[in-house]
Amino acid sequence: MSADCDAIVIGGGHNGLVCACYLAKAGLKVLLLEKCSSMGGMTNTEEVTLPGFHSDTHALCIQFANFSPVPDELRLAEYGYELLHPDPCWSHPFPNGRAITVYRDIDRTCESISRFSERDSQTWRRLYQEFLEQKDAICASMNRPPATFADQAAEEQSPVGLDHYRCEMQSLRSWCNEVFEAEETKCLATAWGAHVGAAPDDVGGGSIACLFSMVIQHFGNNVVKGGMRRLPLALAGFLEAHGGSILLDAQVSQILIEWGKAIGVELADGRQILCKKLISSSAHPRHLVLDLLGEREVGPQVANKMRRYELGEPVMVIYLALDRPPEFAAGGAVSQSVYAHPSEPSTEYFSRAYSDARGGLLPEQPFFLVCNDTAGDKSRAPNGKALMKLVVQPVPYRINGDAAGRIKGTEWDDVKEPFADRVIELMTKKYSPNLAGRIINRVVHSPVDIETLLPSALEGTNSHGAFLPYQVGRMRPIPELGGYRSPISNVYLCGSGSHPGPGVTMAPGRNAAQVIYQDLGLDFLEMSCNKDIQ
């Protein structure tokens, strides 16, 4: 039976597509397999609520992907990829009608912070200057395979390196207490921890919050014109223009191994597809190791480590179609922000939400990210209408009860609508007084719904594994798989379960391609910079 292609890429999310594009650019005959009927994974756009209302189902904004050379190297603008640059970038409203707003202009941001603390305003400016000095190094670290432990240790020998290492180990609460004085400014940073499931007292949360804040201060909170789906569509356009193929509704049930090497895959319908050289997977690493490869191939040590791999915090999403744009009690700047992080002016507010959720309880005072889709791109909804998404994080996957004692039931199908009522009531009462009356339709996706719709979102998580100090860099997902290589010599990882981790970065796919090029004896730098190599 002859091979159908040189390389198979499993998974049509943006990282799988990025990896496939670089392999095709090197002249390999590439076949990408996607189990769903459309590409995109967590970079997708759908009419979830009503026709004409185009919601980004997971990721909304381009943040760390602003570090990526992928759009230029793959000429994605030629395939329909275009960024919009909304301003303000994000706001943090409080129940008293006040807010901090982060603008693209550092002076305007500092002015907003100074209403709560002049010292914090000066600190923000200092942190931003430090970011500018480190920006190139941060970019380089993201867009290459993770450093070895020896290289990391060498970097940390200097005082600056040790300070950086110390910050990476600090909790959000520790770091915020150290650098800010106003509780409101602390909350401005603390909210970013929720994006990667970091509670105020989790080790490592401080550096995450600082980096998120400064990246968006510098690059903005950009959105893809027409919806996040334009990114995978642009990548697919490049792939097909370079001889690659995409097969949808193609669920891989196992990777076929012969004499210690992968020779192809078997699909759920029994079809077998063979390849000559390699397989790269952007699937959840637990799925790759335990299901597609299996313990017999990877060995019990690797299999047991993957069983212990921590998944992260589940989320619940409320999609809202609105009859007009939302208004916030804290003013127009918040209403115009593409992101808002409403909370009480206390880091303890976040601690309680995490304590409830991690104890299996529906939080009494849930935290939720407000994605104001139409503030970033008015084309997402019919003229005069608006679109919003509330990402409630964290929530329990398995429910033991309700922290408020009012919602009965322990199955998500029974409690998701009453719990969504709580969120809408909280939002309307404290932050956006007219919100409830402006909703013309809502759709609620519980963690169980999210996992059903997108199986790579195990237990309703969206990070391909918790982003923890012992699951980052060379230890992501586990040390044996920390450099994009699997125990099978020609099977690679190229998804968010590898360095640098979750979110829309395009980095895992590109970094995996660098490793594959090396193993194939190809010059990645020459190939990536050459726009015409086939």
C-alpha cells in the first residue's frame, strides 16, 4: 500500500495549520486532518445566537501573536488576514461607577490609573519601559523551542536574571502588593491571571499578569477583521496554494506504528492514510499520548505522567445578541473597550471565586471576562445591533453545590441557565444597568457543552493543559515531550500543549516546524524567509 503524502498534520486549529504551512513551504506533500466539519478549533467564528451575529466562539483578540513572524513569513494578508486596532484596549470597571481604562497611548493609561494612585501611574510607566527593554528577548523566547535547563540556569546567574526568575515564581497577590498601592490597580493586573487559570495565590501568576498587561499596552488588543476565523482561513489558503490538502470530518482514531516509527493514521470510519516521513499533532497532548499513540507505544512512565497532567480551569460562556450597543455605569470608555474585567475593588474577590469553583461550587460572585465584540468590529452584528460574550472563569466541571445556596442540582444541563441568570443579574445590577433589557437572544455553553463541541477542550478547559510553573517551557506538557518530539521518533507535537502554551500565538506550530526542519536536515531560517520556495 503506497503512502498518500509526506506528512500528516492532525488538527485544523491555528497551530496545526501553521505547522502544516511551513512543512508545505519546504516542499513536503502535506495532508491536514480535521475531525470537525470546519477548521479553526479555538480560532473560529460562528452565528451562535442569531443569523447575522458572528461570535468568535473562543479567542477574540490578537495579543501575543503580535510577536509572531508568521503573518509576514506566510504572507497571510494576501489570503485575507487583516487586523483592526480598537482603542481603548481594555477597561476594568468597579461597582461604584469608576474604572481604569488602558489605552494604546501610555500617557492616557497613566492618567486613568492616577485617579486611583499617582504612584501606581508612575509604576505602570516604569513597567512599560522595562518591557520595551526586554521585548526582543521575549519575542525570541516565544518563537523558538524552549531553552534547555542549562541555558536557563546560565541566564539566571546575573542579578537581572535572578530578579526575573523571582518574578516568575511570585503569586499575583505577592507581586501586586509589591508593586502597586491601590487595590483597583492590583485588580487591573489580577484579572489577567484568570485568562490562564491563575488564582491570586497561585505560584507564577505575577509574571503572567505583568506580561499580559504590558503586551497589550504596547501592541493593543487587536481583533481580526471579519472574525477570528479569518486566521485559519488565511492559513488554509496558504497551505493549499503550496500543494497541501485539507480533509474535514476526518477523526483520527489511532496513529499506525511499525518498527518504532509512524507510517500513517487510521480514521474513525476505518480508513487508513499512510505517510512517508512524519506526523505532527496539534491535538490535546493527553489525547495524543493516551489515545492516538497508546501506552504500548509510549511506555507506562510517559502514559502515567500524562494521566497526571493537569488540565486547568473550566469555563462557561454566555453569548449575547443585543438590540443596541451596551452601556456601562463607569462611562463611555468602558463601553468602547473590546475587553472589560468587571470586579469588586479587591483581589480577595478573585480568591473567593477560585475557592468556590475549586471546591466544586458554583461561585456566589463569579468573575467573568466581557468580550465586547462589536466594539472591536462593528461588522460582527447587523447595523445598530451589538454582540457580547461573557466568559465565566473559573467554574467547576463537576458540581457539588452552589456557594450561594440558591441553585439546586449538580448537572450542568440543569444549572447552566440559572447560573447564567446570576451572571446577567450581577452584570446588570453593578456594571451595565440596561444590559438585561437589551438582550434579544442568549446561548449558554457549559464546560460540558464546550467539551462536546470541541473535544480538545477537555473538561471545558481552553488551554491544552494548565499553565503552571511545572507545565511550561521544557516541562510542557511533560519533560519527555518538552521539545515538540514524542517517544516515537517521527511523531511531533505542534499545539498549545507545548511551549509557549495557550492562546493565539502561532508559536507552537512554527516552533514545531523548526524542530522538524532540523530533523529533516533543512535550514529553517532560509526557508522561512524565502517567500517563493515551493
